[in-house]
Amino acid sequence: MSTQRSKISHIDSTRPYSSPLTDTFNRHHTYLRISLTEKCNLRCTYCMPEDGVELQPAINMLSDAEVLKIATLFVNEGVNKIRVTGGEPTVRKGIMELMASLNTLRPKGLTQIGMTSNGIALHRKLPEMVENGLTHLNISLDTLVPAKFTFITRRQGHSAVMKSLETALALRPKGLTTKLNVVVMRNFNEEELVDFVEMTREKEVEVRFIEYMPFSGNKWSHGKLFSYHDMLETIRVKFPDFAKVEDDPNDTSKGWKVPGFKGKVGFITSMTEHFCGTCNRLRITADGNLKVCLFGASEVSLRDQIRANASDEELLETIRLAVGRKKAKHAGMAQLKDGLNRPMILIGHQQHQHASFHTSSSRPSSPASSFDPLPPPTLTHMNPSTGLPRMVSITPKASTVRTATAVGKIYLPEAAFSLLLPTPTPTPTSSSSLTTQPASNKTNKKGDPLIVAQLAGIMAAKRTADLIPLCHTLALSGVEVDFELEREKEGGKEGGWVKVRVVTECVGGTGVEMEALTSASVALLTVWDMVKAVAGKEMIIEGLMVVKKSGGKSGDWEREV
């Protein structure tokens, strides 16, 4: 504890800090990590769920100008170190130009530009990156055995990473500091610890052993954890003079060294020994959210404010409030493995970079209640204090153009389906699609069913707030309801599908998904009502969903159907 207090005292005395970046525990945040992309050319088991992750549309990602604006804002407030991460940052288009633009912030106080990379496509780009300002590089490599590399990453590329490492070490005379990140997992690579330490004999590199940590989808278990103390015992069998060295203020790594070796070793003890009191790190996700803690579920969008033309003062107030809510520590192992958080790939490709953890050994020494658990999911339409329904306030939300597209379909037997076809009816073929036209020469007691259904859908969209109790009343600026007929065989019987597609639009502070869904639902129900005397019991409504959305805080997206 005295060592930690000494570190804090040293940090406090080095320079003044801006209040927006100082939390309630007097931690001064001078280190900003910016994820440049969610994409990666590897599929590491501890970083990404086995079935991958759903990438956001490109429009959701920060532009180069937005990255530079955020970086400038933080540097002006005292940040002196920026690290770009991913995904895999080298796959971002224009990475060289972006790094050069960050380098222009040196006169404002930026002293280090770092990058964490998997090394696959790095060696060709690295010399130019150093010319453009890169000073610190972390390369991820969990094994020295090519077959194991393929197993853990689910891809080839071990030789490419080794080539990148050699290229990086050759650039040391030009000011590049290189570290090697090794995630240690029991029954996978713990026997390679001494081989990695041996690398530091002749290479000026810091090998950082990282305790395996839980993230969404990586199937973490306590049995896979090979602790800091386990690592020390293993290494000391081969290197009995392995000794502790002095750490710099704000180091997340515990430094060790074999006397006489050129390089050194570090341990990221995220799961067994905390370094909460000296945490100085903040993170920006690729879609522009500020995360004050790697393991925390709370995020706030700076991207949305920038795109709404917020002033620097407004952005700083948002940052100040977020930093002010940062906790002294995050949850324990049991809570973390079941907690709500992004997979590591969507936070930033650096397993070791987090805020804090509170325990003194590989097993919690206090009951679970002593930890700050991650917040449970909440229903926004329920008041958390009373448990009663409420209408969510949209007053603080920006008024933007918002659209939503919903689809659905109803199956009709042949007797009913044929009544909806235009006249004259073309000769049908299996799975042929026919766009409807008004059946002007048909005689239907209730009028043309699809025209009636179209009007019903438009009216329903406008009356959504009357039908769904907690929906806001919106002034819709547009509703389009379109139908398509598709004939096919269903269970050996002739018939076809009536497909509806609804697009709703408004200018306001909340989305129009419910209006689109309500319109599609009522349109299909109207078709049901119009033909039920002919269709009998064979009708089926299915596939009701929102397939596209634009505008709003969560950004634009589209679902493939």
C-alpha cells in the first residue's frame, strides 16, 4: 500500500491536470486509447466469440477528422500519450495519414504515440509509421509454436508476426520501443514462459505476460487462469535469479528481469493483483463511445455529440461527467465472466488494458458483495425506483431525421391468393414474383384488399401512440406501404405470400421503429380480415421485423433478410 501511495504522490506532483480528466478518487487520466476499427484479420479465442461479431456499418465508425478532434480535445486537457488499437489498426484505410495527423499534436503536449497490433500485416508499414510519429509498439504473440498460433488465432500467420517483431527491433535506433503481449492460458502455453524469457537475453524487448481475462463470448473459466504467482514459480525454475525491477508511475505491468539480459519481463496481473489506485487510462471505441473502464458496461457517445455540432465545452462536460462516475474498482472474477460488456474485439485489441480489480490472490479473499457488480440490464420503460411503467424522456435527445423499415408477410391459400392477382392473370410459375396493381375490374365487397390494407397501414403508423401505451406521439413526415406477391407451394398446396414493406420517417428525438412495425402488422391483419371468408384456416403471418434504421444515437444499420 505504501508503494502505491508513493506512486500516487509522484503523479500528483509532476504536473497540473485538467478537472474533466480527474475522477473522484483523484486519478488523473493522461493516457487515451483510441480504437480505429472493429475489423481484425485474426480470430483469437480470448478476444472474439467463436462465431465472430456483427460489425457495425461504416457510417458508425469515427472518421479521421473525428478521431483527430477527439484526440486534440484530450491532449488540450492533459493527455500526453495516445495509443491506437482495434480490432487490428493496420487494416484501417489511411492509417499512415491518421498517424501523421496525431503527430501534429506534439506541440500541444503529446509525447508518445503507441499502437497495439497483431503483427500480421505490420512489417511493411512499420518504417513509415515510425517516420510519421509512432514511438511505442505492442505486438500480440501468445506462442512461439506455429501450430499453436493457428489454433489460438484460428488463422495462419506466425511467420509474419515474427518478421514484424524483427522489423520493430531493428527500428529501435530510430526511437521505437517494442513490447510483446503474451496472454497466458493454463494447459495451452504456460510451458513456453521460459522460452519467451529467453528471448530477452539478446533482444531489447519487454515481454509482457498477461493473465487470461473474461470478456463476452470468450468462454473464460477459472481453470484457464495461470496466475502471476504461478508464472513466477515456473520462470524461477529455469532462472532462479529472476528479480523485480522498479516500475514507472502508472505502470500496469509489474517489471522483472534476468540480470545481464538486454530485455525485461512484465506481468499484467489483472485477475489476481489490482493496480487501481494509479489507473490513468480512458478509451474511445471505434464507434466513438467513451469507456472509462475496460470491464465497465457504461459508455457515452462522443461521436453523436460531434455530429450534432456540440461545442468543445459541451464535449468536455460530457467527458467530465463520465470520468466522474468511474468507480474505484470493478467486479470480481465471478461477476466479470457473466457481466455485460462488449467482446474484446469491439473494445480494443489489447487484452491487458483495463482500469482496476480488487483482490489479493487468485481467489477472492472477501465475499462477492464486496465487489462493485456490473449493472444488470434495465427496461427503460420501467421506473427503476418504483418498478412502475413510465414514458422515457426524449427531451435531451437531438432532433434528427429518423427512418425505419419494417417487413412482414402473410401466406394465403390459392383460392384467396388468386383474388389478389392483377387482371388479366399471367401464367404463374413456381416462385415467380408479381408486383401488385389495383384490381380495378374485380368485384370485392370490401373493395380491393391491398388498397384497403395499404390505407390501414398508413393510418396505423399515425396512431401508434394510441395503440402502444408508452410510445411517444410523433409527427410523421412520411409513411410508405408497399406490397409484393410471391407464389409458391406450401405443404403441397398451391398458394402464395403477400409481403409488405413499410418505410416510416420523422424529424424528432426518438426513432420510428414502432410506427413501422405497427403499420406492417395492421396491414397484414387487414389482408387477413379481407380474405378470411375465402382463405379459411390456412393463413399464416410471420417474418415481422425491422430491417433498416437510420438516425439516432445508435447509428444506422441494416439487416440482411
